[in-house]
Amino acid sequence: MDALIRTEKLAKIYTNEDISTVALEHITFSIQEGEFVAIVGPSGSGKSTLMQILGCLDRPTGGKYFFEGKEINNYTDDEFAQIRNEKIGFVFQAFNLLPRLTVLENVALPLMYKGVAPKERIKTAKEMIDLVGLSDRTDYQTSRLSGGQKQRVAIARALVNNPKIIFADEPTGNLDSKSGGVVLGFLQELNDRGHTIVIVTHESYVAEASGRIVHIIDGKIDKDEKVIHRRVVAQEGFRK
Ligand SMILES: Nc1ncnc2c1ncn2[C@@H]1O[C@H](COP(=O)(O)OP(=O)(O)OP(=O)(O)O)[C@@H](O)[C@H]1O
Ligand SMILES: [Mg+2]
């Protein structure tokens, strides 16, 4: 079976005016469906750049990217958007929520982009909000939520499309350890349900809860290791 994600000598050079920065070099690896991968490495090593390319938000400047076995380098922006809308959920740094919209509106947004009818959008979004335990905040503007609550909204929004793969860049970075644990518990639970998870983290307790740790240094893969004894996080708060 084809890997869900495969790269061949992926490279990214940012060029601004006369300065160029090599952010990624020779990234050759693959991710199988159902894996839970943690990407770790020092600040500036290229982790977010890699996530953006894998998430079809940006394009590499060299190498090849295969998604579900198809080389997608030459896809148009619309084709990229279609992959994102149908297959990918994002939980990014600083949450990327729209502060003036309510929890419900934020969570329903990806369904609007996908062209789902309003009634169906509201129903599905409410189910996701319930899943992350925020039913009592459905009509709150997201600017009025705590950090942990915002992060849970971001997770609900990432899941509302039932995406095959979830990319999370430092999803526990702005949280206290208890809220971080809850978010991590969600991600583990989702992985147990068959979603592929790729997460960037600085924290070893987060990486140890994954199934595989990919270390990036200076834009290259330095080490790629399996986690033998995955740390299982308590599932408090995840409603069935
Ligand atoms: N838009 C950009 N233009 C120019 N250089 C960039 C741009 N984005 C990132 N870089 C550079 O590319 C390198 C990798 O950045 P990236 O954001 O991928 O690092 P990171 O590993 O996610 O770091 P952190 O842990 O601090 O989030 C850095 O040297 C950064 O300065
Ligand atoms: Mg980053």
C-alpha cells in the first residue's frame, strides 16, 4: 500500500530581497496511514515549514511530495485547497481562530468552505463542540475563552470534516500542563480511532505520547525513532 505521505529530497529555501534561508534540505521520509508522529527539534530548525508543506499550505522549492501515492507538486492552488478541505485538519500555533465569531461559527467554517448546507453544518459542528466538552460555550465569541478552551475549539474545527490526517503545530505550547494533557488525550484518542496525527512539539512528555519521533536539525532529519512504550494520557473530558 502507498504511504499516506511520502517525500523525496524535499527542500525549502526562503528568498527575501537578497537574503536566502535554507529552511529544509533533503527531507526524505514517509508517514503511513494511522501513525502518530511527533516532529521535534530546536527553534528555527524547519518544523513549521515542514508542516506547512505537508499540509499543502505552502510549496517546496525542491524535491517531490506524494500524497496518497500521487505526486502533487504540480497541482494548482485550487487542487491544493481541495486536498486541505477534504483530507486535512489543522491545529496551529496561536490557534488561528476568528475572535469575533462564536465557537459554533468557528467550528462550522470548514464545512462552509466545503459547501455543506447550513442546517447540516450546525448539526455537525455542535456534535464536535460536544465532543471536546464545550457545549456550554457554543455561542461565546472565541475571544472570551481561556487558552485551553480555545485550543479545544481549534481541535473541534480541525475534526469537523472528519479529516484523514491532522497536523498540529505546538498544540500544547500555550497551555498549562493540565490543559495540555487534555489536548494530548484528545489527539491520542483520535489516533486510536484511526486518524493519522502529525504534531510539532518542544515538550518531551508530548513526544513520548506519540508513536514515532522525527528529530529535525538545521532543516534535515537527524534521527527517526519508534516510541516503544507510548505514554498513555488519561482521557478525562473526551465524551463518547
Ligand atoms: N516566511 C519566511 N521567510 C523567510 N525565512 C523564513 C520564513 N519562515 C521561516 N523562515 C526561516 O526558516 C527557518 C525555519 O523556520 P521554521 O518556522 O520552520 O522553524 P521552526 O522549527 O518551526 O521553529 P520554532 O520552533 O521556533 O517554531 C528559520 O531560520 C526561519 O527564520
Ligand atoms: Mg514553528
